[in-house]
Amino acid sequence: MTRLSVEMLAAAPVEPITSAGHAQLGIAAVAGIAVIVLLITKFKLHAFLALTIGSLALGAFAGAPLDKAITSFTTGLGSTVAGVGVLIALGAILGKLLADSGGADQIVDTILAKAQGRAMPWAMVLIASVIGLPLFFEVGIVLLIPVVLMVAKRGNYSLMRIGIPALAGLSVMHGLVPPHPGPLVAIDAVKANLGVTLALGVLVAVPTVIIAGPLFSKVAARWVDVPVPDRMIPARASEELQRRPGFGPTLATVLLPVVLMLAKALVDIVVDDPAKMVQRVFDVIGSPLIALLAAVIVGIFTLGRPAGFSKGRISQLVEKGLAPIAGILLIVGAGGGFKQTLIDCGVGQMVLDISKDWSIPALLLAWLIAVAIRLATGSATVATVSAAGLVAPLAADMSTTHAALLVLAIGAGSLFLSHVNDAGFWLVKEYFGLSVGQNLKTWSIMECIISVVAGGLVLLLSLVI
């Protein structure tokens, strides 16, 4: 048996909760995932309930006692929410501050004022990538689509030429870069270093978003040429505000957690001595919790106050920012419960044992598993948490950088081919006024490009670092 790391031993029992063989465990894993897929796609059940039922079904098919399967699920749910729940909440608050204060609009307007003509698609990628750092994908779409439609309408640009780069920037951030929920869950599952994963995620994200955004948009604009749907141009969030925060303070606030986490990763590499004060300081300020908490506190003064928000309104804004993430937290938590059930039943170790005799690289295996679950469920988050649970034992003997690349391989696979079972597919279709076929030729292919390019870059990096 491959030696497990101390962290893996702490996260999972030494002995599995069932004595099932590899064949039964394989059938149980497939059956558990099939139950989740069927409940989500056929019966339209919420992903939280589907993951909960699927976890219990997995335990039953694996021959585990029901009480132990329930304990595994609740333990995994609790540890996952404890690990990433606060980070998701802080990210939601920061995103709400950014949107309601007009800070997001300030970034958009400032960058668009500097871009004209051929530079516009590149400006849209930059805007989406910056805005997409603290915002969930759906929130980013709702925030940026009005900008995309207005720019295309007023500048007489092709809708696809402007829209695809913006969607690519949001999607890449969502799948590859923490503190988004998917990458955070995968980092927690495989015990990867968040700072290293963030740094490598940005490294992979830049060329990926260039290829899937501005470059692919040229092709997409030729394939699909549709007018801007005027009915879908809503009022912008900050139009009711008398003043907005400045561009510099807004950008600094958005990038603050990223800078702090990257600084910690850099200090860890350069100093590499936990006893030294400088490393201990950066271990604190560069931790995700402190980095995001600092950004929220700073944002109250750099975003909320300049917009004229009173203390009461800021308090209400925080409350409203937390409300929409209840469903996300439950899905992520249930995904963690499913992951822990997989591990406790011995499915993760089974994958490790079987894959020893395969010539397929671990990173490619992780990508393929995430692709399969994404195609079946339509959810990038479900694909990420399920794939992370299956391949987590593969990270036990990996280096810090390769564990981070494993997270990115899972994230890349989770974005593959958004189609009719994905809520994002319909969101983009309706906002852009596309037919199903047109959306498949633009949005869906863009997602495939992101997944394949990012996956390829991850495999390439694994050969050189």
C-alpha cells in the first residue's frame, strides 16, 4: 500500500468501513455517481439532495453499515464547510461590495475608456478576469453581460467578438483560480498548497484565456452573427449612486487577497524555515482566511464609504451578500460528504491501487474523471468535488507543485463541454439571444477549448517543474 501523508491519515480512517473488493467498490462508485446524475438530470432534484442520497447509495452498494456511511458523509460535510465555507462567505461579501458600490463599474469604465477597435476583445478579457477573481461565475455573468451588450451595441461590434472573451475570462477564473468554490474544495481534498495552486493557476489561466477568448472569438464571430438583443440590456447597478470609488483603490482591494496569498507562497519558497519570524508573519497574513478578511475590511473603507454607504447599509449589504450562497455552501458541503464517503469506503485507495499498473498519468486520469462527471451532471462544482474525492489518494506521494497541478487538472476537466444540462448554458443563451445550436457552436466549444488547453498546459508543466 502506498504510504499516506500525515494529512491524509488525519482526514480518513486507516481501515475502510467496508470489506468489499475492488470490483464491488468500482460498481459502488459508478452506481453512486449514476444516482447523483439521474436525480439531477432526470428528476431535477437539487444538487445538495442528490449528493446526499448518492452518498448513502454509494455506501449501500459498497456494503458499508448505514450508520458508518452516515457518519462518513456528515464528517466530510462538516470538514469541507469548515475548510472552505468561511472563505466562500468572505468572497461573496467582497463581491457584493464590489458590485453594489459601483467599484466593478468603475473598473469596467476605466479600462473601456482606454480600449478601442481591435483592443476591445482584449479589454473584455482583462475586465472579466479582474472582476471574476472575487465573484462567483453566475454573479460575474449578471454583472458583465450588460457591459458586453452595451459595448457591442454602441461600438457596433460583433456580439461574439466582445462576449466570448468576457465569458472566457469568467469561466477560467471559476474553474482554475481560488478562492472560487471548486478549486478550494479540490485543494482541501488533495491537501494541496493554496498559494502554489493560485500561482500555477494564474500561470495556466493567462494563455488559456487568450486562446479561448480573443483568439477563438474571431472564429465564433464568423460562425454566429446575431444582433444585440436590446431587451436584455438592463440598468447598471451603480446608476443610482451619486459617486463611486476610484479605480486605483478598487483594483487594489480586489487584488489584495491574491497578492497576500502569492506573497506567502513566495516567502515559503525563498525562506523555507518555519522558525524564522518573516515566514511566520506571512503564514498568517497570507492564509486564505486572513487575506480575504483583510480584503473585506479594506473594501468597507475603499468601496463602501466612497459610495456613500452608511454603517447600516454596509451591514445590510453584508447580509444580502451572504444570502445567495446558502445553496452553494450546501452543494459544496454535500460534495465533501460524498468525497469522504468515497475515501472511507476505500474507493480512493482502489483507484490508487488499480492505477499503479496503468500507463496513464495521474493528472490525465484526474482530468478524464472530471470530464466524465461534468458531461453527466452539467455541474462544474459537482464534477470537481467528486473527481477530487476519487483521485485524492494519488496526491499522497506527490510534490507540492504536482499536488497543485492535480487540482488544476481536475478544475480544467470540470469545465469541459457545457451543454443542455448546465444552468450556465441556458443563462448565456438567454442573455445573448442565441438558439441552442448557436450556443453550442460558441459557448460550448469555448468551454471545450478552455478545458483542453488548460489540461494540456497542466500536463506540460508537470514535465518541467
